[in-house]
Amino acid sequence: MSAAPTAEVKDFVVRYQLTDYIQTSIGVDEGLSKPDPALFIHACQVLGVEAKHTLMVGDSVGDMQMARHAQAAGCIGITWIDKPDNVKGADVVIHRLDEIHITSQ
């Protein structure tokens, strides 16, 4: 999910080869904008999951606020450019997506 239009989000995912990480590409085309939790809740509904069972990966304070207000299980802040202030409020801060390791229970 991004504050950019959906078409730009889809282009970004393809250009930066993120299709292995991204299951749905949702932008803000009209109406609500970040940090409104309704955007996060909508993305969860599209994916068929509950917000309380998800982790938000975001690169802005607005992302962290949105996930918190939607009652996400946690927030991972990704800095991309090593600026941790951009993700203030994150539970965990990373610098690249490949720092996320998924393990089965």
C-alpha cells in the first residue's frame, strides 16, 4: 500500500523486482489517505487476513501510525536510506527487505 496512485505502485513493484514480497498493490487513488487506518484494514480485507494478525512494513511515520490505529500485530520500519527517524514508532527497524526472515512455527 502506498500514498501514490495504484498504477505507480504496480510499476514500482515490477521495476524493483518486489513481486516475491508483495501480494497486492494498493495505492491511494481517491478518498482516504495515510495515516487513516481504513486503508490498512482494506488491504487486509483484500488479502483475507485480520489486521491484528499482520505486520506492517512501511517507510514513514504515517505508515507506523496507520498500522497502530488499525491494531496491526506490529510494525517493521524500513529505512531504505538509513534514516531511522522516518520510521519512528516501528517495533523493528531494517534497511532492506531481505533482512526479513520468515520462519515456520
